Amino acid sequence: MNILSIQSSVAYGHVGNSAAVFPLQRLGFGVWPVITVHFSNHTGYGQWRGPVLPAADIADVIAGIEERGVLPSCDAVLSGYMGDVSLGEVITDAVSKVKAVNPQAVYCCDPVMGDVGRGFFVRPGLPEFIRDRAVPLADIITPNQFELEFLTGRTIATLADALSAAKAALALGPRLVVVTSLMREDAPADTIEMLAVQEDGAWLLETPLLPLSVSGAGDATSALFLAHYLRDRSPASALEKTANSIFAVLERTAAEGAREIQLIPAQEEIAHPPSRFRARAVERQDASASAVG
């Protein structure tokens, strides 16, 4: 299977395509990485160097791929941080071209806009573009809790809130919503959760909350979920495999006191996800219901 991944890139560390490409390749996927920026390191360090590629240049790269006649063999498009609306338009145009020649292709949109505690960290106009243009085109979206709240205009404090917001997000166009980091008031203490919701079911998985703050984990999460979903089309299975691999990466990162996620040292856990954490089905109509599977 082949995935067109349009994201940022860094020479040192793991964010954007630098967090997504290796895990996808380790799982056996062909990846066509299109980079939107090429920085020395991620911006969380406060200092970085490198170019932001103009939208026209990125479109030119995609046009070159199209000219090879390979778009019909593209099984999925993955996008993350968009930078600005002009780049967003290049991405949505690429998705439309892929779907025109392969209607079965899946678009996974990580609607990177902001986070709880930080608020928005993207340029004005981009959140609205993502909500109104990118999300309706997507088959899968992977928002964090803050992003899901913006997309749906809802506040999330409980599991019932999260399920209701995810259902509202489905109404925007995607067929599957994956909340990558859910921290609700009615969850067990010191845990963080992932939630996958589609029209006919919802699945929740919790892991311990590790004492670290790193960049790139969300980018790797979106890539891994897309990969596992493409294989068996099971949201529950994809959720379990993704969460178990990512927790293993983060657990190793915390143990080593590293600032960058430890993708390479944890590559065996990426290629062969452990079975430590299990997803449980939750009732969409009653979030307080017990597990049903």
C-alpha cells in the first residue's frame, strides 16, 4: 500500500513527516513524503533554522508525482500541520486528485490547530479552513480534545460530552473520528484516553499518563492509526495497536529522559504492537454504560 504524506520535516528529531514516515515504512507501507517545511529542529526549542516551502513549490512536487502516473496506486493521503490556507488548498486539491483516480483512497486529516492550555497556534483563518474545507473532505480525522471542541463548538468535560462532540464531527463529513488525547473529568485519575467513533460504534482506550511533554507523538499517532486501519478497517483494532505502540514509544522516551520521542529504539514495538492495553466498546447513547466488548 502507498501513502502520500504531506507534512513538515526536521533534520533533528521527530515531528511531521519525520515522525510519520519511519513508522509507516516499518509497518511495510510505501510512503511518498512531500515536505512543507524543512527545519533544523522543531519549533519547541525556541530556535530553529531552515526554509518554509512556498505553496506553489509544494504543488509542483505533487504535480511531478501525478505526472509519473502513480496516483491510482495511492491508497491514502495523510496531512498534518498546514501552516496557512494556501498550503491547505494545495493539500485538499491533492486529495481531490487522488480520489478522482482512486475513489477507494482514504484521506486522514490530522486537524492540527492548537491544544488545551496553549490555545490556537496556527495563523488566522486556518482553523476555519480546516473545519469548512479539509474536514468535510476527510474520511478519518484525528483531533485532540481542544481541536474537537473547536470543530464542533462544544465543550468536553465528560465521556458523554466527548461522544456527543464526536458524533457532531461525523456530521461534518468524516466517517471516523479518533480523539487522540482525551482528558475528561469522569475518567480515572492519572490516565489519558483515545476514543474512536464511527456511525455504528465507539471504542475507548486508556493508558497511564506519563510525566513528559514532547512533540511529534500526535503525528506518529495519526500515521499509525491510518496504517492499521488500512490493513483491516477495524477502528477498535487500529486503536489498540496504535495506542500500544505509542505508549511503548513514550514510555521509553520518559525512561531515558529524552526530549525527542524514541521512535527508532522502540521500532520493534511499532512493527509488532504489544497487547498491553485493550479498547472497550462504549454505548453512544449512554456514555455511562459498562463495556460491551
